[in-house]
Amino acid sequence: MDVEAVRTFVTVAETGQFQAAADELGISQQAVSKRIATLEKHLEVTLLVRTSRGSRTSLDGQVFLPHAKKVLTTLEQAEQAVRPGSRPLRVDVLNRRIAPAQAVYRFYRSHPEMSLDVVTLSEENAAQATRAVLDGTVDASFRALPAGQAPAGISAERLLDAPLELLVGPSHPLADAPWARPADLAGHRIWIPGIRPGTEWAAFYQALSEAFGLSIDALGPNFGDEALMDALADSASLATLVGGGDRYVWPQTHDLRRIPLREPAPVYTHVLLSRTGDQHPVLTALREHLRTSRPRTPDDVWAPDWTDR
């Protein structure tokens, strides 16, 4: 069924004149007559009866009119729902504890009028998250996408670098160090449960291990962040790596220590992926917020060679 023909019928029914409907719709009276004839042929009924005073709805037209109005209202609502800015921006932050989630939260705190829908595609790797952006499952995603691997239709901008910190318990040899070099971690066991083969974070930690001769493993079951904090507090040898902007909470009695890494400072590079040409106003505002508010990273940084520099 031709939507414009339905719209024309409703306009004629409300104005009572073909010419008045033509004027309102910005088309010729001949076009109005043609649309009505096409609609009546499609429905196999007469909708309008011409009179000396103009036109009136037939009995079938009177039955059809309220349904036609509902159709037009529904279409208008559907169009409005997908216009840029009419629905929340759907953003994948991977994990609600890490830097992208905290950056998006700060953006929302400074722009509470912006409508956001934050999700975590924690089971997807960079390629799968990119596909979700292309498919429209999400509008944007933060990923460590290798340089030059953004497919056609995807815009990728490195907007958030998360410097790594060492997290240890109070009995660890480095617990009282004000900062440490990545090379200082050689010989210490660094446990990061939950690393999954084939993900960009697995590739990152592999590159970090090779660059500085570190022992990073994900051995054993992953019982969650709380269990990791418990293990660190009870160990004099175990350590893990967290992002400088990551948000973790542990009991005060754990007395865990966050130790910055320098000379060089390893950074995890988060790239914001979005569909090329996406004009969603919240996406534009988020991108600008990240550009202007991201914290300054040290001049001497390390990132894998495959990251987008």
C-alpha cells in the first residue's frame, strides 16, 4: 500500500476538497485524484464520493479513515524514533570497571541531558565488536583495534590511552615502591585471570610480555575481581596489572597498593569505533569530550607496534 496515497486520502477526508488537499500536500489536484484512484483500486472499494460541494467519505471510507490515521501516526513515530538524537546512543565499553566505562560516565556526569545506553560486549573480540557496530547492534565501541584494520564503513579514532599500574598486596617486594619500570617486573608472577585467546587484550599482554621479559599468565579458574583481590592480599609474590583509570574496590584490611609504571609507561590504547558518517549528536559530543578531556600521558610510553598511533 502506498503510504503517500493513504496520507492523501486522510487529507482529502479532513479538508473535504481535492484542491484543498492538493494545496496542503503541495501537489497538483490531478496527482491527488490519481493517488486516490490507485488506493481505491488496491482496496477494491470506493473511499470518497464527489459531491457538488466537494467530496465526502463513503461508508467504506469512514471505516478505513481511523485505521489510516493510526498508520500515519505509527509511521511518524517510527521515523522520529530513528532520527539522530531521538534515541539513546548505545555504547559498548567492554567492561564497566575499566577506563572507557569511567570516561563515558564522566561524560554523562558533565552532560546529564544526553541520552546514553551503556552495554558490555565482554565476550566479543575487536573484530566481532566492529561487526556489531556495522550491523547497528551498537553505535560505538571502545577497542584496541590494530592499525589499519578498521573495515570499510567504520571510523576509528584513538581517543583514550590507559596507563598500566601494578597492583600488589602489602607483602609484595614492590609494595612500597613509588613507581616501577616494566623491566623491574621480570621474575615476578603477574596473574591476569580471564585472558581469552583471540582477543585484542590477549595480544596486548603477549606483546607486553615479549617486550619486557615478563611472566603474565591467566592460569586457573577466574572467580572474579573479588577473588583476585583476596589472592593479592594474601600473597607475597602475586601481582596483577590494572589500568590507571580502572575502578576496583577492596576491603580496607587488604591494603592493596597501586604502583604506576614508568620508563616507559605501558598504555592500553582504546580506539572509539563508530559507523562512518554517523551524525548522532551524542556521539559527536562524546567524541569531542574525549578529545578535550583525556588525561595527559607521559611522553615516554610503550604500546604494541600494531596499535593505531
